[in-house]
Amino acid sequence: MFENVVLSPVPSSVTDLQGIGDTWQGYSLYLRFGAADVDIDAIIAHDYRPTQWSNIEWRFQLPPGYDQFISQWEPSRIKEPECYEADLSNNWTHAGTHYLVIDRSRGVVYFVGFGA
């Protein structure tokens, strides 16, 4: 999932990569991972634009049955969230929308992506 929708190859600093989602005539994916600042910046450099948490917060609500992360999925608890969104295409879709919420203090990234 990561390589198809976030960045390929997976950077060596990526740790604790967890994800859940569906891929059928498009996709809806929820990922959480740790990464070094340099790799987070490389991800953002791929057409992401800054946004406010209030604009994308609803996107980070897990659908029923998706709450299978080892530790709780809690992007709303980040004290100083760094938020981004991007409209893009990739190997899985011609029209996808991706969202990032980053906790730089902990080096944790939350990713939500949807593709047609």
C-alpha cells in the first residue's frame, strides 16, 4: 500500500508501519507510521499543500471495523498537528485525494487516501 500511494521505495527511516483499507475499483486507505523529518519532507514534496486540521479532521474518522491498529488511532490528540492534502494520480487511481497529519515532535505520520 505504502509504495503505491505514499512513496516508493519505502524510506529506510519508516518504522511501525500499520495500515488498513479496501482496494476495489479504487481505494480507501488508512496508514500510520514513524519516519525521520527528511523522509516526511520528501513525502510532502509530492504535491501536498498545507491545510488546517479543521478542514480535514472528519477524514481521519475510522469507518466501523477499521479500528485494528496496535495502539489507538488518535490523530486528534496531536498538540500541534501539521496538516496537508493533495489531489493526485498514482498506479491505483487517476483521481485520488490524500491527507496527512504529522506529529513532528514524535515523528509520527497519519495518512488517509481515497482513489476512484
